[in-house]
Amino acid sequence: MAATHDVFNQVTPLADVNLFAGNQALQDALKFNAPGLNTAPLAALGQLAGSAAMQNHARLPTCTHPNCARTTAWATASTRWNSTPATTR
């Protein structure tokens, strides 16, 4: 299916970002409320949750047809039809 138009008013996908490291307010609250807390597991979770692989995994079920998947992580007018594990479970 050909694209009907390009969409320019979308932000780029937030991928390969440590979501815990980027949330200074959360880190400050944890230091204040739980000063002895080991935040290494939270940093690891933030890295996993902000990874491109996790973002792609979360994006796949947004298509309602079993064989539909967007070609990009952000909104465009183009789609392609294929079979993906997330949409066929």
C-alpha cells in the first residue's frame, strides 16, 4: 500500500533511553524517602523499558488486524501487511 502523505508533526520515538536515569524527580524522591535503597535494579529496568526492542514489542499489538503492522514506530500513512508474533498470540 502506498503512503498517502508524510506526517511531520510527530516526535521521534523515545528509544534506547534509560527511563530511570532520565527521571531526576523519581531519583530524588527515592533518595529522600528510601535513602538506603539499591537503585541498580531500577536503573536496569529503566534501560530495558526504554530500549528500542521493548518499544517495538509494545508497538506491535496496536494493529487490530492479525496481519497488520506499522512500518515505523510513529504515525504515518503507510502500513504493511505481515504476520507478527505479537498480533497472532
